[in-house]
Amino acid sequence: MVSLSGCGMISSVIEQDKLDYRGAKKAASLDVPPDLTQLERDNRYSIPETRGVASASTYQQPKGTTAMPAPNGQAVAVAGGEGIKVERSGNQRWLVVNQTPEQLWPQLKQFWADSGFTVISESATTGTMETDWAENRSKIPQDIIRQSIGKVFDSLYSTGERDKFRTRLERTPNGTEIYISHRGAEEVLVGSQKDSTTWTVRPNDPGLEAQFLSRLLAKLSGIADVKPAEAAVAAALPVPQNAKLLGDTVEVAEGFDRAWRRVGLALDRVGFTVEDRDRVQGVYFVRYVDPDLAEKDGFLSKLFSFGASSDKAKEAQRYRVTVKSEAGATVSKVAVQSNDGKAETSPTGAKILKLLSDELK
């Protein structure tokens, strides 16, 4: 029996997937939120004709070719994925798809369900959906004992890590840009005797974001093998640093359109809750809890929960993150304001700017 289980272990190690997530809840229904179609009629999300998207001309490249790089980023196509490309700026990657957010919404919910996650919150107003926490079971060591009795006592095994993901959709003149951001938590020993545990923040993992972006690219392209998608994501080369902190602003070496989208992804990564946004005025209305304070709660369900109703979330301060750029300019400035629109000069405001600066590099 030991011999047989050993053979099974070797086969499992060789063939097992790097991602094997299991959530605790049944996947939600795939209904499109009734207010999603309002995005198209709301001029806050319409892109002015005078701005456009710098890389729009690359979207129609022949299938299976590498597109010409866009300013401050690079677009790469994947064979079989006509109308879908990968772009990258710094360590941020995203998909460019020639479908509307309304068409993509149910496909994204099905993608996360197929990946072992439950979508626990979604907002058509901000164009975001967020998964519940889930564990990557492929990280559990596949030793002989685990292979022999693991299926019977599976709940006894745990990695001590949990992940959740937020997907952001941004409408463009030719379709939609899709961003995936990761948040992580890990269980650590606490106390003088190390006799109890608590959940704490784990650093954002761009590698996990890239893996799920590859899988989503393969799904939307209709290809069974994820390797070409992984190659396309890897081929999107990074560009030099294009953001720097200058006093009470972050200067981004990009025009408004690209800076606006990348600031939205940066807010997701850092752990903000975006309650609303006004693209015409260049304002994100956000709620923020210092992660160091969130750690003290010790409850996984309260960490970085989008639209959370917990007491800690209610106590979170509200801010405005502004993105400003002159018409036709190639430089944008990001600033933090208080909830009433005044310049935020507190230490928290400075910390928010530093976090955004680090993410936008």
C-alpha cells in the first residue's frame, strides 16, 4: 500500500496544477447586475474624443502577432485570441478586449467560479467584482501520509495562507481593459509561548496576478492550453520607472487616460475601497483603513473586504484621490484630498501618496 501511495505521490507532484483554490461557499449565480448597463449612459465613464487611447491602433493587429508597443507600455497578442491583447506598465499587467463590460461581466464571474472562488461583492458603479478568501491547496506538501489519508482527512491540512482577488473593468473606445489585483493573508503564531495564531497581511503577489491573467486570457481566447497565454503575458516587457513622489503629489509620466486606469489598479492593490469615481473630474472617492490597524482585528473576513460592513470599515476615513493632466499632456499628477475636497496634509495623506507612488512605478 505504501508503494502504491508513493507512486501516486510522484504522479501527483509531476502533474498537479500550481493553482488549486478552494473557497468555502457555493459560487454565486451568474446574473448580470441590473445597473451594469448604466455605465454606458453615464458620461462619467465616457472617454472624451479628444483623448482616446494611445494604443487603440494596435488592437486590430493580425491574429497571433506581436503588436507595436504603446507609449509607456507594450501590447502583445496571443494566437487564437483575436481582439485580445496584454499590456504592461511597470509591474502592472492588464488585458485589452474588444468586448463591452456588459458582455464580459458574466464571463468573469464564471471564470472565478471555475477557478475555485466565490464572488462575494460586485459594483457596476465602480466596475469591480471581488472574490472571497480561498486557499491554494497545491501548496500543501504531497508526502506519503498526505497521499494516503489526505482525501479522508483533507480538512486537517492547511497552508496557513489565503488569497482574494479584485477584478476591475475599464471601458475604452474599442472595448474594455481588465485588471486583476491580489490581496493576501497568512496565519502566524502570536503570544509569548506561540500558542495562538492570528491572520495578518501578506504582501501583494504580482506573480499570482500574472498567472490568473494568463488563465483569463486563455479562457477569453477560447484556447485549452494556457501556455501560449502565459507566454503572451510574460512577453509584455516592463518599461522604465514612470512615477515619482514630488512633495504632496505623485507625478506620473503618462497621459490622463493611462494614469487614470493605473491609479484605479493601484488603489485596488493597496487595499482601498473605491466607493465612487468621477472620470470627468478625475476623482476617486475612496475609503481607507491602515493595514497595520486591520491586522490587529485578527479576523480574516475583515481584511480588505470590498464594501465591508464591519465596524472597522465604518470607522475608515474617506478621501479623494485626484488625477489631473492638461489636455494633450504626457504627464499627470496624483494628489490626495480630504472628504470635503481640501488638500490632505496629515501623516495618513503622506502615507497614501507613498503607497500609490510605489505601486505606480
